[in-house]
Amino acid sequence: MRTLQTESSEYMNLLRDKNFHILNLISIVSIMSNVLNPAFRAIGDAFQITADQVGLLTTVYSIPMVILSPVVGIIADRIGRRRILGLSALIFGLSAILSVNADTYTILLFSELLRGIGQPGLVIVIIVLIGDFYTDKNRNHVMGINTAIMNAGLAVFPIIGGILAGMSWKYPYFVIFAAIPIALLAFFGLDEPEIKKEQGKILPYIKEALTYYKNGRVIAISSVSFAVYTLLAGCFLVYAAFILEDPSWIGVIFAVMSVFSCIPSVMVEPLIKKLGEENLVRITFVLFAIAFIIGANVTSVLTAMMFSAVFGLGIGIIMPVQMIMLLPLSPDHVRGAFISIQNLMHRLGQAIGPVLFGFMYVRAGLPGVFYAAAAVSVIVFIISLKFLKKGK
């Protein structure tokens, strides 16, 4: 039986592990773009551009992520994780230097494109390295802590960005400068996992990675991930901003979600031990359904916060759990490609979600969006009872 002393010893070992700290720093870099969201209006004023032109900055930033997501892991498998991670963080940080020196809208667009090129290597390789460096219980601890740190950053960065953007549209970009020394830390401080690097022909290698997606459990987990990102990007991140008439509360609503998501993330290992991974997935979609029903009936700041908090609890469970379930299902030498394919599922969910719920918004208004999201959550819950089986 695992004792409190054993648990404490495991955490102390993690605290002494340099790779653990470097990966967490890189994870913080991967979400730094959120510091820019509050600056969009100031950017529009500074460059005298319209709201849709400001929105194009996000589109340009997203394009490389869609294109590169399927290939970043493949490259990491073949030339090494550390190189890709360090280079991605360096590109990400250098883009901010170009941004703060941009004197035209075109240059600013190019800087967003550059930052988007750096992003996929951060997100994908972090997950791959957690799979490489850690096994079993340690992996669960690391994934939970890593997710909690990222969620905390998602709560803090918009607040920092809002304060800095109030002084100048350029100031939030200075936060992203921190990616440069962290990139150097990754280059020179992070260990390269001792795995066989793929040097063979690319097509058989990709085919091998894809064969693992014939596994019923992988298909089920990937489908869950797709549903999560469809609900997150298509419903919550878009329509939570419209549930209150006072726009000053928008940042608070998003911050509440991020803060509450940290709670189950740091507890993911004991939660898995107590309830099991599959049941945690099902609990997530129950929480989502409850949250969206609350969202459809928001009448005050308090109920809006309840909506955000319950949804945050679900996100805090599912984000680490889905990767904990997925990582053991691929061998080391194709893990990069395997996770890249999974990341593509996330991007597809992010792309389809806004279209799906946008259609519902036109047809049924804001309550209809949330009721539709609740219905999707219930459907996924029911499907998980049938197809998401332990160890299969």
C-alpha cells in the first residue's frame, strides 16, 4: 500500500528533477499567447485597423499550427526532442521582438505567423517528453502538475496582459521575450531521452504510427479529445463572453474557469487511483452537461461564476487524464508522430466547434448554444459507457 511517506518521496524526487522544471517552464511559454488577448483593441487603435483585421492576427497565428501539427512529432522522432523543443521556443520568443518593432500591419501579421510556427513544437513535444521521461505513477503526477501550472497561467496571463495593454499595446509582447532564455535552457539543460531515433523511410514509419490508431481504446480516447476541444473552443471560449451584459466581468469568468481547473489537475493521481481513468472521463462530461445547463440559465454574476467553475472542474480532470490514458499506447520511437496525430484531432475540434455552435447560435440564440453543448456532453457520456472500457 502506498503511504504518505511514499507519496512525499515521489514529489521530492520530482522537485529534484531538472527535466521536470524545464518542461514546466516550456509549458508556461506554450500558453504565453494568452497575454496578448487583452491587447487586441489597443493593437487595432495603434494600427488603425478594423476588428476583423485584428481577428486576422489570430487566424494567421493558427494557420502554422494546423499545418505543422501532423509533422512536428515526426521530425522530433527523427532528429531529437530537445532540438525541436528548444528551436520552437526560440522562434516563439524571437517573434515578439519582431512584433514590438512592427511599424506596419503587414509586419505584425508576419510576426504572428512566426509565433504560430513555434507553437506546435512546444505543445506536442512537451507531451512526448513526459511520456519519454516518466512512467506509471510519476507520469500521472507530472501530467497533473503540468496541467495545473498551465491552467494557472491561463488565469494569470490575461490579467497581466490587460494591465500591460493599458500602458501600451507593445508591453504584453515583452512577456513573450521570456521564451528566449527558456529556449536556451531547453537546448543546454534538458536531457535527450535515450530512445531509438527513427532514421528509416518516412512512409513505413508513418504507417506504423497510424497502426496504433486502429486500437479501439485509442479511437475512443481520440474521440473524447475531439469532443472536449469542440466544446471548449466552440462553445465555452466563444460564448462565455456573452453571458453577462457587463464586459468588465469577462476576464473574471475566464479566470474562474482556469483557477477551478487547477484543483483536480493537481489531484489527478489520487483521483485515478480512487475512481479510475474511465470513470473520470465520464464524470467530466457530466460536469460539462451541468455547466452548460447553468450557462443557459445565467441570471447573475454568481450563476455565471458557477457555470465557469463547474466547467473548469471538468477541464481540470479531462486534460491530464486523456493524455495519461493515451501515452502508454504507443512505443517510444513513434510517440512523436502518435501525439502529432492526436494534436491534429484537437485542432479539428477547435475548427469544427465554432462552426457547429455558431449554427446553433443563429438558429436558437445563446441558450440554444448551451443546451446543444449540454446535449453533446450527455451523448459523449453515454457513448463512453459503451465504448470506453478499462484497458481496451
